[in-house]
Amino acid sequence: MLNFGLKGLSRFLLAIAILFPFSRLQAQGKQPLSGPLKIGFLMDSLKVERWQTDLDKFQKRAAELGADVLVETAEGDDELQLQQAVKLLDSGVKALVLVPHDADKAMRIVRAAKAKQVPLLCYERLVRDADVSLFIGVNALAVGLLQADFLSQQAPKGNYVLIGGSPTDINAKGLHDGQMRILKPFLDRGDIKIVSDTWTKDWDPSEAYAHMSEAIESSKGDITAVVASNDGTAGGAIQALEEHKLAGKVLVSGQDADLAAIIRILNGTQTMTVYKPLGSQAKLAAEAAVALAKGEAAKTTAAVSIGNKTIPAIPLNPVVVTKDNVKETVIKDGFQNLETIQKSLPKEKWPH
């Protein structure tokens, strides 16, 4: 018979209380209570303004949930992104969040995560592999529909220029599909003519500038609208339009609601952008990643299809932003700051 004093018995019971839940968590494959949960976040690039916002919001929410976020940024290098994935997986991350650079090459990262039995969450961009745990983001097709629909309502006739995103980004192709779905009836009737339709490597604004310059030269400046797939490519296109004294005369779309784009919209050189609630998206992604890391089910509300398989998803709704609703959208959400915008514009162009 064991004989403990009162203090000894208390210590024994405390040890049992600590040991039992630890063993239970281990048996369930969940993270032990020693040390913070580690989550890996593989970024493609931080060059575009929105991605830093995503990362900041994600890290903040993950920290609130008691998780450490280990971040790697590949800046468009697929081999480096794979190496970074292996590094994070070897470091003991319990979940991996991926913004892939190349939808095909990133399949290797999915396979590496599966080999380590680490759940992988695709953030904003999907890969061509159905073996991922979850997708969170905005449907690229829906964004393309909004862009082309808005411009075609403003200008149902004329010459259009399409400036797509990176050909390695599955979202860029989804955007283009959405744009063409809207424009096809206009094209079939002969009301709209596409005078240039190009991809932009790595969403590079300087390449978009070159595409726009070529389109202006080939059409002799006869351009009605530019369906630019994001705000970076819109900025490059608008620079070329400015050099030919066409800025403000040609409709231009965008995506991401970058500060520079909001200023251009209020200034009259960009027509619209598509805002995605990045704060909500990053927060929900952090919550899902922590749940997956703990071996729990993430709260999903939909599914997306890849091949013949569906993947659990958390979709978010895109919103058209024009000069008339800047305050009710990006400023109200805290995504852009009113004072910063006002400092960049004369008073008569401030959002109202």
C-alpha cells in the first residue's frame, strides 16, 4: 500500500491530472499542451500590397488562438517554394497554409504535406490536386464576371483590351473565363471587339504597361475599355494610357482594392476594382488552420471541385468598388484609411 503524506498525495493527484489529458490528446493525434502550436504559411510573394495585409491579419488571429506562424516567401520561385515547404514540414508544423505560385508545380508541396500527414489549406489560389484539406478564398470566376459586367454596362460597344494575370496562376485563368463569359454575347453581336488579349507574367505591372502600350499602338489609340485582372496590371495599363493622353477616357477594371487603385478611382483614371474582405478571409483561415492543426474539423460552408473530387471550402463574396461607395466598403471595413486617401487627393475628390 502506498503511503503519502498530505502534500505527497496532492502532488500525486496533480501529476495524474496533468498526465491524463496529455495522454488523451496524444492518443487523438492532437497537439500536446507543451509549447505553442506551429503553423506554416507559404507565401508566393509580398510585392503586392494585399498579401502583407493577409499575412498580418492571419498572424494576429493565430496568435490570439495560441499558435505561432512560421512564414516563408518564395517571390515567384517554384523550386524555392518547395524547399521552404520541406523546411516547414521538417520543423514540425501541424498545418500548412499555401499560396501557390504555380498551380501545377505546387502539387509537389501537397504530396510532401501528405507524406508527413500534415493538413494543407489552399489560401486564395487552388492547386491542380484534389488532395488538399480545405480552400478559402474568393471564386476567381465571380471576380471576372463582376469586372467585365461592370465595364460592359458602361460601354456596351467598342474596342476592348484584356490584360490577364500570371499564366501559372489558376486564378488568372478563372478570371479570364469569367470575363469572356460576360463578353461573348457582345462579341457575337459584333458590338465589342477584343483588340488585345494577353497574360502578364507574375502579375508584373511593367509587363502590363508593355502590353497596353502595344495595344494602343496597334489600335491607333481606339480603345474603349481595359479589363485589367488586378490593380497592379491596371496601374501598368493606366501608366501607358497616361503617356498617350488617354487616362480617364478609357474604362479600366481592377481587383484587390489597393491604396493606389482607390486613389486612381477617386482621381478618375481607374473605373472600378473588386474588393475581397481580406481581413475576414485571413481570420477565418487562421481559425481553420488552428482547427486542422489540432486534428479537428474546420467549419466550412461550401465545396469546390477539382477533377472528380470536391474539397471543403470557405468562400467569400467579392464586392465592386467605385468612387461612389469607397466609404461604405474598404474604408468602413478598415481595409483602407480615410486620412491617408485624403492626403493624396484634392478635397473635391475625397470620398463622400
